[in-house]
Amino acid sequence: MAFAGHTRRAFDSDLQILSQNLTEMGVLAERQVADAVAALTNGDKATARRLVAIDAAIDSMQRTVDARVVEMIARRQPVAVDLRQALSVLRIANELERIGDLAKNIGKRVLALRAEDMRHGAMLRVASMATVMSSRLREVLDSFERRDPRLAVDVWLRDEDVDRLCKSLSHEIMSCMREDPRAVTLGTHLLFCTKNLERMGDHATNIAEAVYYMVEGRRLLGERPKVDVTSMMSTDRGELSHRLRRPRPASEPAPSIAPMLSAARRA
């Protein structure tokens, strides 16, 4: 009995350390998303560079959590609810690391933009979407810290809102690119930013699923609410490609796809 009690206390201590590591990782991921909002809103290159640089710290923290979970499972051999908690921590750390990668990608895009691009209306709307994503991440991290399955389900159900924002913004950006070939470079960067934000929403939803599983011991049932963003973007890209290839009047200047190709190479 004494040995069993010691093992229980040792496991609880290990789990508490892991939860603390995960909370610190979540704070860093939140800071990255907040920096992405600031960089998109103000065109702050210094913030964008910090956003890119800080990603290495999140990667390191994720590797630390991975190693500690593996060691804990090997040493403590948890079962049932204990094993479920360990595996959920592992999954959440992976999702936070991916959110950090996506935030870093946004930072790289902002560094490639020109000062005059920051005044474009679509730029401000992408920044607004980033603000929504920042709020969603805060909510799902709260659900983990409180072990609150209801809050996790609420985040899970609202994933469709982020998808709708992405769809609407992507359509607006593609329309802008069709109407003004000079906006192709900016539009390409913003499309990538928008898609990165949509993917962040997916990872936040994955965290919500992990929190629910950790607390309730069962998976969320049913299909996750989703809006098909990719097919819409593919259709719009096809329309843009057709527009760039169509015969044009002699009086109309030839649109150039060089900015798009250049932006794609830097991606």
C-alpha cells in the first residue's frame, strides 16, 4: 500500500509539472498569435521578426514535453484516466507547436509586405480575423486550465465561424486580385495569412477535443462543423488564371504574374 501511495504521488507530481510546462507553452503560443495580430495591424517589422524568432522556443518546449511524457509512461506505467491525461498533454503540446509554426509563417509574410500594403482594406480584415483567432486560443487554453469540457465543446462548435471568415476573406482577396493585377503580390501573401489563421482554428479545435477526451473519457461525437474553404479558393484561383490568360484589348495593359511567382518562391 505504501508503495502504491508513493507511485500515485510521484505520478501526480509528474503530471503537475507537465501541466505547468503546457501552460507555459500556451502562454508563448498566445504571445505569438498576439504578435501576429499586431504585425498585421501595424505592419510592425520588428514584431514580425520577433514572431519568427520565438518559434524556436515553442519547438524546444514541445520536445521537452514529449520526452517527459514518454519517460513518465515508461516509469509510472499509467492506466485508465492517468494514461488518458498523459496522452492528452502530448496531443495538446503538438497542436500548440503547430499553431506556433503557423504564426511564424504569418510573420514571414508581413516581413515581405511593403509599407503601402498595410493601408489596404483587406489587410485590416485579415488582422481582424487574427484577433478572433487569438480570442479562440485563449478560450481553449482556459478550458484546459480549468478542465472545463463545456468550454471545450463551445470552442469546438464555433470552429465553423473561423472557416466562414476565411471563406469570406479569401473570396474578397481573390476578387481584388482579379480586378487589379497590381494587387496580386499583396493578395497572395494575404491568402496565405488567411489560410494560416484558418488552420490555427483547426488546431485550437483539436485542443478542445483533447481536453474533452481528457476530462470525460470519451470522444466528441459527430462531424466537426466545417466550411469548405479549399474548394472555394481553388475555384477562384481557376477564375483568376483564366482572366490572366484571356485575350485582351490592345488598349489594356498586360497583367503580370511575376509578382505572384516571386511571392510563391518566397513561401
